[in-house]
Amino acid sequence: MAVTEHVSLLGQGVEAWNAWRRAYPDVHPDLVGSSFFGMNLTEANFIGANLTGMALIAVNLTRANLTGATIMDVNLSGSNLTGAILAGASLNDANLRFAVLCDADLVGASLQGAILIEANFSGANLVGADLSGASLVTADFTNTDLTGCRVYGVSAWGLKLDGAKQQNLIITDHGEPEITVDNIEVAQFIYLLLHNQKIRDVIDTITSKAVLILGRFTPERKEVLDMLREELRRRDRTPIIFDFDKPGRRNLTDTVKLLAQMVRYIIVDLSDPKSGCDLDAWSRQYPGGAPHCGGSEALLNAGGCAQKAVVHETRRDSIG
């Protein structure tokens, strides 16, 4: 429970509060569970204060000093902490949804499990901060320094990361051997790989068994397509068909590039002259040829008729 005197002093405004802090520098304010809405606390001195469970909704904390403060489970949604000093502060499970923390100092701060959805950290310093389990969805980290942050278990969709420093991000939990990456969105992906067997199985299937088949498969060519699919399945491969003859081709090149970089083999049917044009447009994206591919020709027989194709091997072993 908060100390009533401390709550009353803060309610008198920043000037009275800071004067009291200067007069009694050894006192650690206890404001646990108290509430202040829309209050102007610009440059307030909260060094070492216990703010656990407070409601500070839409409060102006611009340039406030919260060094070493305990701010766990605090509701700071919509508050302005521009230029605030939060170095070493504990913000575990705090609600900072829509909060503004531009140019704030969060070096070594702990934000485990914090709600940071749509928070603005532009220009902030989070070097060595602990973001384990935090929800960062659509947060703005433009020009933010995230060097050395622990990002184990974060939810990091739709982030703004232009100009952000992301070196040595730790993706493992406390007490585990450290694994570091240099991109927070990659960190989330690696975390999922390490902790979700189904995702690992999907990745393994794509990289070791998937075969991309490119061509213009008109009704007359369906027999060839069926033959290819069945033969690949017989060899324990997973066929992925990309039909140039289908509508909706706006993102065709990007889609083919993405799939080509992931699968084990690429088979291109060149029997239809129009397919060659599509293939040529795709190939121009790779001045040195398709990525990781070495070309070899194969004859694909369907219904007794030889069909010409190019098989690109994305690995240096045989299709069998």
C-alpha cells in the first residue's frame, strides 16, 4: 500500500514533489497502487521510487527521472515519456500501449512481459534492456538502439525498424546458453524454430523435399503435370506447382524468387514457347543464373512423347 503522505505530495504537483525529494534524498517514495490521470509530471524526480501497480494513464512524464524505479505492472498507456530517464528501471508487465518514449534512456531496463503495442521508441536507447516476453506489435523503433537486448519470446509483428541498431540480440532465456542474432524479426523466427516442432518439420520438408515446378500447364499439358507430380511423390518429394497460365500474376516474379530460394529442386517446362518468355523474365532477376542452381537438361516422357525441361538443382546431389 502506498504511503498516504507521498501520494498527497505528488498530487500537489511537480514543483512541490521535487522540492520534497531534494529535502529528503534518502527517502524512497512509495506510491504503490495509486492513480493519477492526465497529470503533468514533466521532469518529476522518481529516482528509486516504488510505482508498482500505479495507474498513470495519459500522464506527461517528459524528461522525468525514473532511474532505478520499480514500475512493475504499471498502467502507462497513452503517457508521454519523451526524453525520460528509465535506466535500470523495472517495467515488468507494465502497460505502455500507445505510450511515447522518444529519445528515452532505457539502458539496462527490464520490460519483461510488458505491453508495448504501438508504443513509440523513436531515438530511444535500449542497450542491454530485457524485452523477454514483451508484446511489441506495431511498435516504432525508428533510429532506436537495441544493441544487446534480450528478446526471448517477444511478439514482434509489424515493427518500424528504419535506422535501428539491432546487434547482438539475445534470443534465449536467462540461464540458457546465449544465442544472438542481428535482427529482431529474425530473432522471433529463430525462437519459433527452436520451440515449435511443427514449424521445424515444415522447414525441413521445404528445404529437403520440396520441388518447384514452373510451366504453362494448359489442359493439353495436364498429362505432363500429372506425370511430374506422381513421379516426384514416388521419390518422396513434395511438388509445388507454379502455373504461368493462371491469372493473378501481379507478384509473380517475387513469388517465384522466394520459392526458388527455398526448395531443393526447380523443374522448368519449356515445351510451350510462352513459358520461355516467362522464364526469361524471371531469369533476368538473377544475372548469374538462378540462385544456387546448376542447369542440366532432362527428357520428361509423358504418353510416349518426349518433353523438354530444365532441371535446376539447388543442391549438388541428384534428384533421386
